[in-house]
Amino acid sequence: KLWCILFNTVLHLYTARGLLLHELRKTNATKEQLYLHNHVQQLPQAIIIGVRKGGTRALLEMLNLHPAVVKASQEIHFFDNDQNYGRGIDWYRGKMPFSFPHQITIEKSPAYFITEEVPERIFKMNSSIKLLIIVREPTTRAVSDYTQVLEGKERKNKTYHKFETLAIDGKTCEVNTKYKAVRTSIYSKHLERWLKYFPVEQFHVVDGDRLITDPLPELQLVERFLNLPSKISQYNLYFNATRGFYCLRFNIVFNKCLAGSKGRTHPEVNLSVVTKLQKFFHPFNQKFYQITGRTFDWP
Ligand SMILES: *[C@@H]1O[C@H](CO)[C@@H](O)[C@H](O)[C@H]1NC(C)=O
Ligand SMILES: *[C@@H]1O[C@H](CO)[C@@H](O)[C@H](O)[C@H]1NC(C)=O
Ligand SMILES: *[C@@H]1O[C@H](CO)[C@@H](O)[C@H](O)[C@H]1NC(C)=O
Ligand SMILES: *[C@@H]1O[C@H](CO)[C@@H](O)[C@H](O)[C@H]1NC(C)=O
Ligand SMILES: *[C@@H]1O[C@H](CO)[C@@H](O)[C@H](O)[C@H]1NC(C)=O
């Protein structure tokens, strides 16, 4: 009996994590076959819809610490990419990881938040789906967005404009709202489009700045939102002083630090440009707090 319980626990641990799955497939005990029979690809019950550079990867990896959460490893870009969307819902399901019925599947594709067609498409799949948005202070996020693009250009030895040139319209000296890194940070505008389809209760806002400095309280709020028992603990999150960042401990043998490319150093941006952007985002931030009921200490 004890052996059996132990066996099932171990099996569960590993299959749930998608580890050693092929090892299990090599054996063929009836018990395993029965167990794995329940192991199916499920459509997500929750989606991290954005925002880009808000910390979507960190959030997904941290939620994956929960035994009842299974993550889609890659950004699937089903709802924001017409070609993928045209492949149909079964294609989407086929991109999902295997999970057990008591588990929930989560995927993240940050482009969903800002893409026009996405809310309606997700609504058609599941009108009661739970939606997670992780945000950071809008000006910091815009610079981080710029930095990622810049690094891509530098890798290809391409020259690139300065942030200041892109973010400020050279003719009017006003904030350039056509610049994507600026537009993405106008959170309230995007959220208003989503609210044409989903009630505000179906959204949960995660503080991306706090997720980096003190992840546990943020993760506990998400557990509650997803109706999951509180399982993620301080044991699962340990601070790595070398990286200056939390690493994840799944169990005694398996831990994981997020890729080093996260947490890049930003270029120095002209202070008057920063101030101009902060002033620009201010009213949109107020609107965002008002809609979501979550207030941040953004400028
Ligand atoms: C699996 O089952 C097949 C046929 O039922 C048998 O020939 C084979 O030896 C079994 N493999 C293992 C690893 O038990
Ligand atoms: C839709 O999402 C809700 C919330 O996660 C979930 O309870 C429900 O089972 C989902 N429905 C379908 C058909 O997947
Ligand atoms: C970029 O430039 C450097 C130095 O000029 C060169 O060593 C490197 O191979 C170049 N990389 C690419 C991708 O062209
Ligand atoms: C901490 O981070 C450093 C640098 O990335 C890495 O080499 C080391 O393995 C990490 N330590 C732990 C315990 O994760
Ligand atoms: C920052 O930008 C303002 C106006 O765009 C300019 O007057 C100022 O000299 C710049 N400051 C620095 C340190 O480059």
C-alpha cells in the first residue's frame, strides 16, 4: 500500500512536470496506462494576456510551481496571429501540454493584450476564462521594450534610433503615441477594448515590479483568483544574490533560475523625456486604477 502511494506520488510529480515522461512510456504497467489515460491536452482555463516586458515569463514560471498548474512552454500566438488562428481550435489544443483533469493549463502570449481581434476570439473559445495581466510602471516598461528591440538590432549589427527620438515626436515635441513601446504602456486604453467582452471580475492584475522584489504575496493573490489552494511557499522561491533575482525551487532536486537575458540594464534616458512620458501616462494610469481597483505608486 505504502509503496503504491509512494509510486503514485512520484509518478504524479514527474508526469505533472512533464519530466521523465518518455521514461514512463518505456515501461507498461497497467496502473501507469490507466493513469496516463487521464493525461490529456486541455484548452487553457487561464491566459496571461500581457503585457510585454511586464514579467509574463517570470509569472508563468512561478505559477508553474503550483502542483495544479501546467504551463504551455512557448508563446503560442494563436489569437493574435491570423494564420495560427485559421488553423482552428484543435491546432491550439494540440499546442497545450498534457495535464490531469484536476490541473489547469495556462499559456502566455503578451501580444494578446494589445491586438485588436484577440478579446472577441478568446471570448468565442471560453467566455468565462480567467485573464491575467502583469504590468510595470509604464515609462520603465516602455524603455525596457525599447531595450529588447535595441539588443536585437545590435546583435545584427544594425544601427537603431535613440529612445528619445522614437518616443518624442520631433516636430511637435509631444509624446509620440504612434510609437509601439509608448502605445503598449497605455494600459487603460487596451483594457477598455477587453471590457467590451469580459466583465472586470474576470481579470486579475499582477504587479510586475513587486513580483521581482517580493514574489510570494503576488503569487498568493493569483492562487486565490484562480481558486487554487495556497501551495506556493517561500520554500519554492529563494533569492540568488549573484543574480539579484529569485530562483525557483520545485523540489529537493529540481530548481531553476530564469534566463539571464531578463533583467537587462536599460540605456540612460534624458530626464526631461522621462518626465514628459510620466506626465503623459498619468491620466491613463488613474483610469487603469479606477477600472481595476488596483492602485500603484506610479508617478
Ligand atoms: C510490455 O508489453 C509487451 C507486450 O504486452 C511485452 O512484450 C514487453 O516485454 C513489455 N515491456 C515491459 C518493459 O514490461
Ligand atoms: C472556461 O474557463 C473557466 C474558468 O477557468 C473554466 O472553469 C471552464 O471549465 C472553462 N470552460 C471550458 C469549456 O473550457
Ligand atoms: C558585427 O560586427 C563585429 C565587429 O565589427 C563583427 O565581429 C561581427 O562578426 C559582426 N556580426 C554580424 C552578425 O555581422
Ligand atoms: C545563482 O546565480 C548564479 C549566476 O547566475 C549561478 O551560477 C548559480 O548557480 C545560482 N545559484 C543557485 C543556488 O541557483
Ligand atoms: C534633454 O532633452 C532636452 C529637450 O529635449 C534638452 O534641452 C536637454 O539638453 C537634454 N538633456 C541632456 C542631458 O541631454
